[in-house]
Amino acid sequence: MNSAKKTLLAATAAVAAVLPLHQAKATNGMLSHCVGTDSCGMGGAGMALGGNAVSAAVNPALAGKSGNQVMLNAGWFRAERTMDSNGGMGTTDGTITSQNPDFPNGSLGVNYVIDPQWSVNVAMFPGGGGAVKYSPQARINTGSGVNGWDTAVNMQIMLGQASVAYKPNPDVSFGAGLVLGRMSFKTDMATSPNNAQTAGRNRDEHMYGAGFRVGLTGKVTDSLDVAATVRSPIWFEDFEAYQDVFWGSINLPWEAGAGFAYKVTD
């Protein structure tokens, strides 16, 4: 049935789980299924329907349902952050607003059908992060003639996933993907356990990591598609410049998701 233009997504569902780590932890954000504009707009249904070259980043089985295509998504989000200061140690008294509230957000995907059963996909997309930058007046005055600190932190995570999907029949697809990650970190706001400024102060540090994702999707009836996907933790390298603050690595936790899409009309 080819009824995409007539289809109403009447129900969506998504389930996510996070396993605590023994090291420093990162999160997957509020919407772990939100990669690409289509998936963000469909919620959990995007795990089951897909149909574009970026959707395999959410569920690698969708590479088998996306055809030959290239997709580029461009996005932007705004996050206004504030910090309350009591004016101690020479800092400004009151509420201070971060000077960098705007962040670009995009993704890229390439999907290729080898034959009716096998498809491959490569996708690049954000994996998380965040940043704040406060005015110089927020700096702590060291009282020693040295420039103060405590003004900025920047963490960015970019992920790339190479996937392969297998369709034993037109209604079912299985997929698996290798996930590679790059994390960058820079701050002058961190302090070591003895309350001293971190040895990595304002140094850009880059760590690389890897993990995997598996998924499946299937048509239960002519009206109902279901899907499930699981991603392992993304294990990153240990910090070096900031090892006095982070004892080890910051890993992305594992996640699991399920979704369905129901066609009310044909």
C-alpha cells in the first residue's frame, strides 16, 4: 500500500532507559529519538516508519525502508542559561546570563540499497553537549594580579553511525550499526577536589569513543508498524588535561526505544 499522503499517525510511543555508569555520566538529552526533522516531529513513530536517510541513526533497521537518497537537516535551538552570584571573591552580585544561548543543530545521512534484501547507511548527527559563557565580571578575582576564572564551559559530542539492514521479506527489517563518537571539552569553571583551578584550564581536549546500535521494524498488519532499538553505551577515552577533575571518561549511557505507527485511513 502506498498511502503516505493519506496516512494519519494516530498514535506514537517511545520508551527510553538509561543505565547509571560507575564513572562520570552524560545523558542522551530529553529526546533521544529526535535525530533529523522527520523523526523529531513523529516521536516514537519515527522508529517504525523512517523513510529518510537520517532515520537509520534512530533505528538502523530503517536503512532497509529508506531507498537510495541523501538527506541534510539543518536546525537551531536556543537555550537561555543564568547563574546566581552572591558577589563573593570579587564576582558580580546577582543573576548573570550566559552570552551564548544559540546553538546550530543538524544531521546528514546517505542511504544506498544494494539489492531488495540488503541496504547500507552512513549518518552523522549531534550526540549531546552544552555550553555557557559568562561575562568577565563573573570571573573570580584571584587577588594575585592573574586573570580571574570561572566564566565558561563548552562540551560538544558528534556521532557517526555506519549501518547495514537486512530484509528477509518486504514487511520486516533488521539492522545493526557501528557508532563512532568525538567529544570536545573546554572549561575554566572546573575545580579539583582541593578547590584549585583545574590543570586543564581553557585547554581544548578531544576524546574518541565507540559503541553499537541494533534495531528491528516490522509490519504487524496493513495498518500497524512496530519497532524497537537498543544502543550500547558510547565508551570514550579517558581525560588527560582534565584528569584532576574527571577521573576516567565521560560515557554516553545505553538507551532503548520502542515505537509504533497506526494508519487510521488508507
